[in-house]
Amino acid sequence: MTLGPEAMTALGLSLRVSLVATLLALPLAVATAYVLARWRFRGKSLVNALVHLPLVLPPVVTGYILLLVFGRQGPAGQLLHELFGITLAFRWTGAALAAAIMGFPLMVRAIRLAIEAVDPRLEEAAETLGAGRWAVFGTITLPLIAPGILAGAVLGFAKAMGEFGATITFVANIPGQTQTLPSAIYAFLQIPGAENEVYTLVLLSLAVALAAVVISDHLAARVARRISGRSRQT
Amino acid sequence: MGKSLLILVAAVLLCLPLRAGAGDGLVVHAAASLKGPLDEVLARWADGNAVASYGGSAAQARQVLAGAPADIVILANPDWMDWLETRGGIIKASRRDLLGNALVMVVPVASGKTTGWPDPADLPDLPSGIAEWLGRDGRLAIGHTRSVPAGQYARHWLEGAALWPQVAQRLAETENVRAALALVALAEAPAGIVYATDARAEPRVREVFRLPSAGLPPVVYPAAVTTGAGAGADALLDWLASDAAMAVFEAAGFLRPPGTP
């Protein structure tokens, strides 16, 4: 079992895309999860539905919407290009955006569960002792939900590694630029007799996905232990 | 109340007949680029019922060999038909070249003022001026050059015309030729290479150059009856190759297979 140069490039690109996607989406996911878990406001179910949209839409549709909005001719794509000189179409940055959007709902779900498991009385106690909102979040909430954030990040990373439909629709399948691991698998599947490359890449993907889910489970178990432990002391 | 409504809806859905792939009809597994005219040809078949399932040639070939209920298979690529033939998926004697196609370079219909791409009126002749047609940072939309037949043909021609070094780093390779077409139609790419039939079916693109057939391996769609085919498959294949059917295919821009008058 050996990895050809195209497979190695695809693996490296997938890791870079997934890492950047996860780091970019994580702060936003924490904020969104906090709002959904703790705030009450009109239209909350609409926000919740929007967050989950990438999970239920066919990925090809998500990719096509990205192409229309963030492409060279799209409104957001033109704005990004003029203001910051950022081009997303047919670049690895576009693949990272697609991966971030597809992984976002998974991150929000994991983090929201962790926030909802935190006893609000702990936060209220800190507030009565004079801590401001940010201080409460930074010293009470954040440490308690840290494993949940990690679990969400791992899930989002795994989703980014596996993302195919939106990516290939938005940024195509350019070796070295946008050909991620799943796109490479797809391309090799189209070539008669390329089964060996396919099997290698499939095993690689399986290993990454399995590791991510196992790590995520482990972290989720830790957050449960930690929070129930603290609750008993109150 | 809500629950009983849900149960009612579920019951109705379960009772709906599954029309597509009806048990008494024949199933044609066909390359995606045939959608449109093939549906029309099948609808006009007088001697029986047939429906088509469309997809990439690779997926179709693999599905047929894996036992998909296909009676006839039509692929965009002789390589995959060879693959099927050596594995016993088709009846060898029934195999024939059903259709041909041409490859063309297309550009968006929208003018350069709105798209930001170079205006074709100011550009040098094709194919030698191809780099200028892509502008400063445009990409040539093209099927994946290793795995998509239209991309393989295009690469073969680009290499033969010594244009490959100019465009090799300027490609937007897609998973099928229709995706490349969509990129040009949306003006995300200033130019692309697609089948003549694709260009004709998409009003937002304009053909600017037809790849000379002399520099290309023939673009051919082989068809065959599968090993597990039901009765009537041979008759259906004869119908697909008949003059009446060919008139429908030709109206959509397909060619008669290479080597026929």
C-alpha cells in the first residue's frame, strides 16, 4: 500500500482545508451555540433552522448556493475581492469555506449540548458575587464547556475531511488546489483499473473519520463527568 | 390529532405506486449527456416501455456489473465499455457504436462589461490565443482530465495543439462535463470545453471554436445489451439505432457514430 503523489497532495490539502475551516468556524459556533442555548428571542427557531440547513440540504445545493454568492460573479465574492483581495472560487480557501459551512451545524450542536448541561445557578452565583457577564463566561462557562467545544471541533474537523458535494460544486476538482481526499477518491473511481489508489484513499479516510469520532466521544464523556461532579458540590 | 395526521400522511405515501422503473418495462443505463433526446426516443418506442437512468459512465458501468436491473447500457467512453466487456457484463455481439459527438470551446453569452472577462471582440484568434481568452486570472472549465471522457478528449487535443503548457495551470477541472458547462454559463469561468450537444442545450453559453476532429480520438457512445437483459432488449437497441431515433439525436446535436456516412 503506497501513496502516489496525487494522493499525498490530496491528503495534505484536506488536512490544511479542514484545519483552517475548523479554526475559522469555531468561535462563531461557540457564539451561536451560546445564543441558542441561553437567549430567548423572537425568531429563534428560524435561526436554529438556518444553522441546521447545511445538514439537511443536499450538499450539491449548498455548493451551488456558495458558487452563486461567493463566486467571482456573486455579491459576496465581489465584495471580498474588492475589500480584502480574497478570491475563493477555484482556490483552497473556497474549499475551506465550504468545509466550514458544512461542519458548522455539527459544531453548534455539540457545543450547545455542553452549554445546556451547565447549571445556570453556577453562573448566577458568580454574578451575585459581582462578576460581569464576560467574566462569568470566561471564568465559569468556558472552562466547564471546554471539552464540549473540543468535541464540536473534532466533529467539525471530521466533517470537513469528508466533505465532497459542496466542495466539488463550488471549487471544482483541481489537483493541488481544490482536490481534497474525497474528490481524489471520486476522480480515481472514474478511471478503470485505479482501484488500488481508491482502496488506499478509502482506508485513509476511514482512519481519520474513526479517530475523530472516538476522540469526540471521549471528550463528550469527560464533559459529562466534569459537570455532574461540579453540580453535586452546589 | 397531529399524530393521526402524520400516520395518515405516511399511509398515503406508502400506498403511492412506484412508477419509475416499472417492473414490466426495460431500463437503460445511460451516460448523463444523453438526457433529453434519449428520453424522447424512449417515449416514442412503440413496441414496449422503457425508462432511462442517467449518471457518469464509470458509475453506470460499475452498477451494471454489480447487478443493477439494466437491460441496455450506453456509455460516453469506450474504455468503460471495454471494462464491462472483459468482465462479462454485456453481450459482446450486441455492442455497437450508437452515437458520436463533437467538442467545442464555449464562452459566456453575457458581455465582458458585466462579467469582467475579456471581450471576445478584442481577442486573438483561437486556438493559439487561448491564454488571452482566459484573461489575467480566469480558468478554463473542463471535465477532469484523467477521469471524465470530455476532459480526456480536451486534454488530448490541447497537448496535440501544443497548447497544454499554456493552460495546464489554468484549468477548473470538474467531476462531469455538465458542471464545466455550468461554470461557463454562470460566467465563473471565461471559457470552457464541452460537448457540442451541451453547448446547444445551454442558452447562456456561446460556441466560439469547434475542436478539429482530426486532432482527436473519435468521440463515440458505445451501446450494448447487458448479460442479464430481459426480453425485448435487442429490439430496443435496434430502435435506438433506427433512422427515426437518429433524427431525434441529431436534432439535439449528436452525430452519427464515426465511420458511418
